[in-house]
Amino acid sequence: MTLILALGNNDQVIQISDRRLSANGKSVDEESNKSGVLNCLNSRLAFGYTGLAECGGFTTQEWLLKALHNPGEPDFTIGEILERLKLDATDTFRTDPFLRAVPQNHKKLAVMFSGYINLNGTWKQGCAVLSNYHDFERNIALDIAEQEFQINYTSAKGDELNPTLIQRVGSWRAISESDVSELRGMLESGIPSSGIIGKANQQFRSWAENPASGGAIGKQLTSIIVPKDPVVPVKSSYSSDRVKWETYLPSMVFLTPTQHMTLDNISVKPVDKSTAPMSVPKVNKNAPCPCGSKKKYKNCHGRID
């Protein structure tokens, strides 16, 4: 079960998720994209899912992108889009021929959306979790999926001067309170997103090695940065614990009256074999760069542009 972590403050919301597909605690695929960006009339949100990923001819990624693409009209606003998504999810998990045969304890799915919502002309930090295995009133995760999906909405309070957001879904049991406190301190102090992502990636890999994760958390990570300023573009980054010549981008869903499209399976790789690797593991700044350039890491892939 993938871990999805949302980190937000007055400047941006960062969502990080691993890319591992696992079955019975064993890795099946380390590069499965389970994250994306949703743009509509009144919001920009990162999203990611955790739980059931594939079953027979059903894949959650394909269903989710199609389900998000369809319900934009007629309003193209996030509240209505997510409520229609909830109904689609409930109906699909009841009627899909591949899913009907799946035991309820294997049908758990949660989708988290985090970013900024335009409320009466002001962009507010917000988060929504669509799930069929969370009891939001008691704030607990259930062992067996329920028949219907529910949505829980949270947003920054109007009187908060420096609101912070830390939300996680999926395989979160390896996360300690000290980990949360450290990340919250970075959010409150206004450290740049690169520093927050660097620390969170380091923690992800520590959580992946923790037995409490049950082998469900991978070390290949996708990060999405949603700035509060709607004029500033959304950014993403890919982090690998091994040398990689290919880098991966999250899916993109655009739901507005003038832009209605979905992009998926986006990756970048060189056509020239002599091109340097695009992603390498982070090492000590004075150590040789893992890409093999013979330069110090700080002068190569560790260089801050």
C-alpha cells in the first residue's frame, strides 16, 4: 500500500508518493505512477491513490483518470467534481466484473487531493480524502472496505496566520511523531520546497526500511509542488535511489470550459547513449557522483541550479 504524504504552508503544498506496486508484501513494480495534478476552475490539486491498484482487467490508475476526466461539466468546480467522483467510485466497485469477485479486505482504496482552492477570491490550502476504508468521524482506518466511498474535507482556518498541513494516507505506520514534528517545523519556518522535499525523501527511504511498513513503501518517489500563487506553474520532481537514465512525470488532468484533457504515462529519457543519467541517489556532497562523471556530487547531480 503506497504512502502518500501532503505537506503544506502559506507558500505551497507538496505531495510526495512512492511508486511501488506490491502484492503480499513483495514488490511487483517499482515505477508505477499513482499521482497526478488536477486543474479546474477553482482549484489546483495534487492527487495520489493508495490501496488496490490492479485486479484482472481493472487498473485503478486508468479508472481514476477516466473518472476525473468525465465529471467536469457543467460547473468545472472541485466540490462538484469530487462528489461525482465519489458516486462513480461506489458504483464501479459494486458493479465492475473484475472487482465483484475481490474480497472486501482487498478492495480498500483511498485517493488524496491536496493543494489550493479559490474560496470567494482567496486561495486557501485544502485537502480531501476519498476512501472506502476510513471512518472519518473516529479518525481510524478499517480492516475491510465498506460498500460506499466517503469524502473528508479539511482546509485552513480563516484566522490562521501561518497554517500548516500534514496529511498522510496509506502505509503510514512507520511514521513517528518526531518525524511529523520535524517536518512541521520546516513548514513553519518557511524553508524552500527543495529543502522540505529533500528531508521528506530521506524520511521516505527510512520508513521504507522500517519493518512497520510491511515492505509496501518504495524508494522511487514522485513529488508535486502546488504553489499558492495561481500564476506560478505547478512543478514535479522524481527521486531515485539508483542511477536512472529515465525520469517520470505525474499525470495531468485539465477540467475547464476551454481545456478538457488528460495526460498520462509521461516520461523523459535520452536518445543519445552518451547522455548522463537523469537521476542518481543522493550522497555526501564531496563524494564522487554516482553517475560516474568522476566529479564531486556537489559539482554534478547535487548541484543546486
